[in-house]
Amino acid sequence: MQFTTLVGNEALKNQLSQQQKRRGLSHGYLISGPQGSGKHTLATILVQAMLCKDQSEHTPCGVCSVCRKVLAGIHPDVTVVSGGDKAASVEQIRQVRADAYIRPNEGLRKIYLIEKADQLNQFAQNAMLKLLEEGPPYATFLLLAESAGGLLQTVRSRCEELMLTPVSRQQGIEWLCQKKAGISMEQASDALEQSYGWLGKAMQILELQKQETEWTVYEQWHGQARQLAELLCFGDELALFEETMKLEKQPKEALPQILGLTLQEIGQRLPGMEQKKRGLHAAKLVQQMQQALEQNVNPGQVAGWLCAGMFYTK
Ligand SMILES: [Zn+2]
């Protein structure tokens, strides 16, 4: 079997590869691991391997129409059973039972992915047990759980347990640096440490950090726009000149954002201005600068024009 999207977990990969080669994949698996450990990644690989057109030891191919349907979540023989934020209800599990007796549409198996299986109540778990014991031979169940201990022993004993393990530092850093463009080895290493080696969790941490950085940058631009608008509307020439000099130091992609925000800020000041003419003139200037930027002028020119336009042209 191939596990291109699952990092680490060598023992588990070996176990499944051997099984696939010798007697084919099983009809009931319990995949456990905390949030961000790769439960869905592994489940997708398993489902693909069960249905892929290539049933050699290189399955799943990942590129055939079946593999692509599974990845996109649109394969008619694959059903996700979930209760949203919580586990499915006993009624939902009973519906699965009814559905399981309708033969597969395309493949040789009908696969049910049971989310948060460790949170199924006792009735639902008992219904699940019946399904595992008496379901039709083509029906296959993948139970996902944060902790296998949350399931009845009887249910557990009917499934093969696949417990995910954290990735090694080396593997994790390599993978994160490949997936997240622009991050440093230190950032990857920190995120891995904070997530105890669970890659999905580490990705989330990095994503949050990125959003925070973007927000800080935006706040800084907004502060600059506020100051610029204030000086355009009320300031003297020297103060405006000094402020516009700061624009030159900004990267080119920041200027359209700052000017857009400046325009908004001028708009907010206009109603309260005594010299409305000045406010309108400032707004017009900023709009001209926005157009100029689209023509590829450099930040230095824009800054100079803003200042000169405000005080020297009438
Ligand atoms: Zn395939």
C-alpha cells in the first residue's frame, strides 16, 4: 500500500501493507488519535485503497477516477456519518443499517465513516455493534475516535485498531517546511513542540500565527492611514511631508492598501470638517495616487506627489 499523504506512523503502515497483500483489507477499523493526528488522512487512504482501480500493492494510485471521487468526498459508496459537533444519534446508526443493505453503486464495498465514535451513546454503540456483527459482507466501517477507550469493549473487539502516533522531529520539520511556504525551521520546530508532534495540530498553530502576523501588519497600515488622513485634512506641510516619507519605506504591495484605508479615513473626517474643500481635494489626490500606482510608479514618487499636490497645486 502507498501512504503518500500520511507522515511517519511506520508500524501502522507496515501492518496495513502486509494485510492488504496477504488477505485484503478488513471490514472494520477503529482509527484513534487526538485532534490533528491524521485520522481523516488515514481514513481517506484506506477508503481509496479499498475502492481504487489499482488493487496491486501500490494501491491507492491517487489519480484514478475512483481515488479522485473519494478525495473530493463525492463517491456514492462512501458515507460520512456525523452529528455535526457531536457524535451521530442512535437513529442515524439505525439508518446506516437500512442503507447498508442496499448494494454498492459502483464498487465492491460500501464504506461508512463514523465520526467521533467514542462519543456515541450506549444505544448508538449497541446499534453499531449489531452492524459490525450482522452487516452485509460488503459493508465496511471506519470508526474514528480520539480515544479508543471511549468505546464499548464489544465494539472494539470487532474492529482492527489503528492507533496513530506522533511524527519524529525530523520528519515533522521537513513536512511543515514543505507545506507552509516561507516558514523557518525554528517556527516549524516550535509548532511541532507545541503540538507534541501531531502534524495537523502543528499546521493549525502555524496558520493561527500567520493570521496574527497579518493582522498586526494590517493594524500598522491602518495606523499609518489614520495619521496620513489626519494630516491631509488638518496638518501643516512639514508634518505631512514627514508622514509621506514613511510611505516610501513601505513595500510596494502595501501602498494600495494604505491609500485605500486613507481614503476611508478622509471620508470619515469630511462631515466634521470646516474646510470641506480641503478634505475633498485630499480625497481626490489620494484617488489620483491610487490610479498612478496602477501605472507602476514607485512609492517615492507617490509620497512626493501627495505632499506637493496638497500644498502647491491649486
Ligand atoms: Zn486509484
